[in-house]
Amino acid sequence: MDHPIKAAYMVPHPPIILPEVGGEEAEKIAATTASFMKVAEEIAEIKPDTIVLSSPHTVMYRDYFHISPGLGAKGSMSRFAAPQVEFAVDYDTELTTLISKEAAAAGIPAGTEGQREPSLDHGVMVPLYFIRKKYKDFRLLRIGLSALSYAEHYRVGQLITKALSKLGRKAVYVASGDLSHCQKEDGPYGLVPEGPEYDERIMNVMGRGAFGELFDFDEVFCDKAGECGHRSFVMMAGALDGRAVEVHELSHEATFGVGYGICTYRVLGEDEDRRFLMKREEDRIKEIAKQHEAQDPWVKLARKSLESFVRDGKRLEDAEEALEEVLKDAPEADSIREELLERRAGAFVSLHKDGQLRGCIGTILPVTDCVAEELLRNAVSAGTEDPRFPALRPEELPYLEYSVDVLGEPEDIDSPGQLDVKRYGVIVSSGYRRGLLLPDLDGVDSVEEQIDIARRKAGIKAGEKLSLQRFEVIRHH
């Protein structure tokens, strides 16, 4: 079947590249300008009905993909002291409606709800500035990113292509995104080691069209590098799922301390070897199945409880009975049974999917008769009652990674100096408000960060008087 997307483009969005904004400074990134013009010429040659444009500066939510609603939108570069540079676009309203409908049917959180700012953002306007010089007869689908996983962004890309096919559209995809913002000491965000490293890696991956490797970028690393386009590129990769592409790396510059990369992808035909998410998920299911087999009894008990509830709607309440299958053939089964059935302690169950938190609920102090009951209860809560996430669906279970933290008794401390972010968790209190953060979490590198996150979880404002407690945990995988 003919693919609706004829070509795709990885492009940056520096306002300074516009002569009306940057003046003579724009000449310092002439290679990027020349590449943009080449992209515009290719699009004019294709004559698409619709341009799909994903931008990190369009309305963005943590757990939702916003598609701009309405008949169209306007914008200008007035924020960058160039109000005379104006834009007006018509949206592909049929496509917007169909994607929203398909997303709802597929359980993907995407649609037109939550419009905060209808005006075009510079992540859209900078690419359009060049495209419009060569081609104007198109409608636009403008979509934002989210804080959801790379896999979810890839799925949205697949959904866009599905909707384009149903409507018989001829389209191109423009993935707007700058690379690292941290590449020079005198740049806007300074220099960090991850900055140049990110640019080198991403240009290597995108310059080969090796989209499967986009999933291998650690999110903490990307955050430290200060990139803003990675998820936009992943969404584009999803839109090209299962297609061979002819790749051209046109340019890469970091003149002002921010990376600007441009690559083009002309669609050639079908290629089953380029179904990157499907292959990754097949491998991931096998890997996680092995992890599940190797889990210790604490984690197996939590997983058994959650799977029973999500798959069958059955809540396991008899801890002793639930333990029998978990402890079958387990070494030291008697001592583990005693620990789980006779000890009382607070416990947290944490769930991860696609490398991101998918739920975490626990108790600071015990509320049941034993650790086993604590785990049976908190596992279900972590999967279905964490207010930050929708309830787990049965099809998600094979992708889940689990950890269990059994808490020691909290102890009062006088100062942050008595904390160790790797060894101790922290409880921050002010009046009736209390927030907890577990120890040794990815991306939490200092005591100050640990306290600040716990404070914000509790709804305690900066500067309010705090009391601190610390606790140790035994972590089970």
C-alpha cells in the first residue's frame, strides 16, 4: 500500500536564523539556512496536501498529546522583536478529528482538549518561515509532545500515519526540535559534558536513519544535555514505521551553544525490519519475563496481587494462601514466610514501564497485620490508584518492572547534614502536610533535591518551616 507520508524532516527552530530577528548574526549559521531552503524545495516538489508538524513549544502536558483544534491559527515573531514576521495557517480539521477518535479507541491520551495558547509557537513558525518561501498550498496538523515515554510518542506517530491513510492524504512530516542547549561556556545554558555528547550521538543515529536507537537514550542523560527535540524525532520515527527511507544528513551547527541539526528522509517502500517499536517490545517482553522469574518473594507477591486484580478483578486478601505459590521451591522459605507474615512495616511498591515510573504507592507506617498484607494491598494501589497515572490495563502487565521497598522506623533528624541521598529516604513535614521520597532514585543526586521533591509532593511552599525524618529501606527486585 502506498504510504501517505512521502518524506520527513528533522529540523531545528532557532529564531535567530530569521534575518528579521537575528540580523547579521543569522549569517553565522548559514549552513543551517541553506539546509532549510533545501528542505523547503523538496516539500514544494512533493506538493503535500498536509504538513504534520510536531513541536516541543506547542501546548504540552505531562500525560497527554495536544493537537491544536479549530480551523487554523495565527502567530508572529513579536516575542523576538520582529512583529512584522506574521503567519496564518489552516488546520487539517478532518485529520485532527480522526486522530482524536482513533486515539480514544486505542487508549492513547491524545486529542484537542486543554487548549491554553492558540497562537503559533516558534517551534512551528521557524520551519514554516522557510517552507512558505517555496510552498504554501497545504493544511497543517500541529501536535505537541508530552512527558510520556518514547514508546508512547512512537505510537502517536503510527496513529498519525494510520489516520492519513484513511483520509487518502499526501503528507510530509516535519519534526521540529533543537539538539543540546549546553554546548559552549558562553552559550545561553553553559557547557556540560552531556551537551556535545548528545549532539554527536543524535546526529549519528539520525544521520543513519537508525530510529530504533532513539529508544537507547537515557532520559536523565537527555535532560542534562538540555535537548528539546528528542521526542519530536521519536514521533516522526513512529510515523515512518515499517518504511525504508533514503537518508541525507544536511548540516549540524552549534555556533551559539545550541545544536541545530537537519536531516531528510524520503520514503522508498515497505521494510518489515524497520518496525522498531514492535521488535523492541518483543525483545522487552522476553527480557522482563526473565526478570519476573528471578524476582525475590517480596516482589513476586506484589506482582501476583496486581496481576490478579488487573486481569481477573480479584483482590488477594489471604496473605498466607497467596504466599504458598510464591514460596514454592524457594530457598529459605520458612524464614521468608516468617519475615513476611510476622513482621509489621511500611512498604512501597513501585512500577516502571518503558523506563518511566508507572505507579508508586506505599505506607510510611504499617496499616495491616504484616508485610505480606501490606504488599498485597499496596501493589494494587500502585497499579490502579496512583493519581498521577491512569489505572493499568491488562495488556500493560508484561511490560512492567517492579521493586518493593520495606521501610525501617523513621527517626527525627536536626538537619539535612544527617541525610545521605543513597542510603536514607526522607520524610518532610509541616503541620498536617507530609511528603516522602525513597532513597537511591535515578535523577536525584543531592540531599537538596531529595528534600525539595518531598516538600513539593507534600504541597509545602519554599521557605515554610520544615521538620525532617530519615529512614532506611530494604529494596527488593
